Amino acid sequence: MVHGAGHSLTIGLAATAIAVTGGVLLGLLAGLAHRFADETLSRSFDALSAFPLLLLALLLITVAGPGTASLIVAIGIATLPHHARVVRAQTLLVRRAGYVEEAVSFGLSRPRLVLRHVLPNVLGPVPVLAVIGLGEAILAAAGLSFLGLGPQPPSPEWGAMLSEGRNYLQVAWWMTVLPGAAVTATVVALTVVGRHWQARFDGRRP
């Protein structure tokens, strides 16, 4: 079970990295683009967000096929719209800020304006979302692996261990209870840390 923690955390971290990187790039693009492109990207984010995380990831894995790589990419894409929407909202606020308008009036080029003034100021909530999203990614990976769509046995991934151990509940309950407890404890811990950081970011806690 301890060895399986590396597999589950690696899947969660890789999927979160895809979601954060893609979400920042697409959210920044939508917030800085002209109205038509912004509307198109925003409606795409809304359409993807309308699907539950597990259902969207399940659809993507059905197309790509089961496996660790497919699981990582599917969860990353499924959680990307939430990050993109937050970054877009932050970008719209920052681009109207006085210091950005001053930089434009001084003739600062658009790439330098984005890199020096816009991007650093829209990344504030991203670490908070990443921590909370990591817990969601680990939980989604465990659920999909339980269905046989993730790492295949004998890979010691927590979801795969849950799926294998359910056949021996009456004689070896710990094969299921311990991986389940590990998933629960990890997700709860990451959620608590993420909510704490969110409260501090929003100024509700010193």
C-alpha cells in the first residue's frame, strides 16, 4: 500500500500539471483575446464543465483506451476547464487595472506586458486550485482504476488494489480497507490544506 502511494500521487500530480498548464494558457488566451475568440473559448469551458469529472474522463478513456497514460491525460483534460475559467476571470480583472493601462500607454510590447504585468498577477489562485485539484485527481484516478480503466495489475495503484481486494473481503478485509483509507486520508488532507490556503488568499484568515 505504501509503495502504491507513489503510483497514485504520480498520476494525480501529472494530471494536475496538465490541467494547470493548459488551464493557465487557455484562460490567459481567452482573457486577452478579442470578444469572439473569448466567447468561443468560454462557451467551450462551460460545455466541458457541464460534464461530471468522472463521466468526462470515462468518455476520454473510452476513446483513447485504458492505461496509465490515458488515465493521466483524461483526468487532466477533464479538470482543465475549471482552472481555465478562474484564470480567464483573473485576466479580465488584471487587464483593466491601472498599472496595465499605464504600461500600454508607455508603449510596452504585448509579450512583455503579458509576461511582466498580467501573468504574475493572475497566478495567485492557481496554487490553491492545484492543491484542491490534486485531491480530486487522485480520487478520480482511484475510481477509474477501480473500474479497470487505469493501471493494470500487478501495478500497486490504490484504485486497482481496491478492485482486486473486493473479491476477498470476507477473508482479507485489509486488502480493501487500507487502500480505501489511504485514498480518503490523502484527499481529505489535500482538501483541508487547499481550503486553508484559499481562506488566506481571500483574506478571511490571517
